[in-house]
Amino acid sequence: MNTARALLAGLVDYAGLFPPAALSMEDAVAEYARSRRSPESWMLGRFVLPAGRLPEFSRAADAQLPEPGAGEAWRLSALLSADVHGDSTLATSFNDARAGRATVDTVELKAASPDEAEAALGVLPPGLVAFVEVPLDGDLDALLAVLKARGAKAKARTGGVVPEAIPGPADLARFIAACAAAGVPWKATAGLHHPVRAEHALTYAEDSPRAVTHGFLNVFAAGALARAGASTADLEALLREGDPSALHLGGDALAWRHLRVSADDVQDARRSFATSFGSCSFAEPVADLRELGVLGGA
């Protein structure tokens, strides 16, 4: 197992509908379809959209979706509003109508407390895997206990279009370590367009604010190392790493400083723990990985 492929396979959930890209449904569907045909399609995960826009997606994507049995169905992740029951019903109705062509196999929602998480997860229909966005400064242990008991997964917001939306490395390290301790898989969302921690513009506007953003290689290498037992302090230090050459993905292992994880263990961590991240661009992460030379060996 090549280490880069183990770390990157299916990593990017495409969220082109959301800022800063904020594409129309037609343009986002077209971009996702192009990405599915690209040489890097093995890095692509689900199409992310609000559940309330599933009818609009159906109209925009009808010509792009495979016929049943003629190709791999598109996988979607639907973001639920406060009306969890109504939105999840939309998702199951969509799945019935689009069987074999597209399927909502995950949903995403927010919960600020264990009680909120319990209430939301309690009304979900069977068959939908839920990612629950939790506050990184909240009672993580109690929240994760609810998710574990309900078979749900966690979600961390890792950035945004303003500097204050970016969590500190200590908070993100605490989240990853807590998920590892609780045995709860997780995904990330927002702000992870680039592989390695560095300063970047936060939008595509000429006058965009700039800030130091998390790198997705840092974040998911930290996930693999957390699964292997790395300390919270080591995870924080890795999340702060700004030197691309310090993280090695060659051969049969991921290595950073004194820590090492085999490619097989990286693959296992990605499949069952550090699952993916949502990004409004697929082309940008791919271009940056090419520039770093990471994809050349993938």
C-alpha cells in the first residue's frame, strides 16, 4: 500500500455549493462530474449539499448520473437543518427515487450539547450515518459518549472565510485525541484547501482577509498518529508544522519527527477513524499536492 494513496484516497468531500466558491447547483454538479472523470478521482469523496436542495440537485444532475447497474452511484452527504426529521425524510425519499443512480448515505448536523445530540439522533431514520458537528471548546467527552452510543460520528469545523473561524491547533488536537480515546470516527469541514499549514487568503476576492490555515496533510496525518497512540502534545505540534519536507509519505510509512505509522495502519485509520474533509474546491488541493510532488508517487 502506497502511503500517499492510503492517506488521500476518498479524502475530499466536494462542497462547491458553499463559500468561498458558492457555485450554483448546475456548476457544482458539473465540476463534481468532471472531478469524477479526472486522474485524481480516487481522492474524491461525496457531493455535499443541504438536504433541502435535493430536489434541485435531482434536476441539475439527472443527465450526469449513471443508470442503475451502468456505473457507480454518486454518494451524497446531506446537511440537515433544525428540522432533522423533515430533512432526513427528504433524504430517504430521494434515495427511493434515485436508487442505483445516487444515494444519500451520510447526513451532517450540529449539536452544541449532549442533550441536543441525543434529541437530533433520536429522530433519524435507520440507514443514515450521521456526522455531528460539535463545538471544539465544549464538553467533548460527554458529546462523544452520546455519539458513540448512537453509532454516530463527529465533525470538526477547521476554518472559514474569516480568521476567527479557524480553531487553534490546541483545540483541534484536543478534538482528535478525544475522538481517538472515545473510539468515534470524525470528519473535518471548511478551511482545508491546502496541504500544509501556512498563511493563505480565505476567499477568492482580491481584498480577502488572510490568515494561517490548517493543512489537510497535517490534520489527517494527526488522525493516523492519534489512532496509533500519539500524545495530544505531539498532535498539536504536528498541526503547527509548516515545513512540507518534515512530513514524509514515501515508501510504506508515514513519518514525522520521531513518529511513524505504517501505510496499512494509515489506510485503516482513514477508513475507520479520520474519514474525510469537506472542501468547496477539489482542483485546489490536487494542484497543491502536485506542486509538492506528493501525487507523483500516489
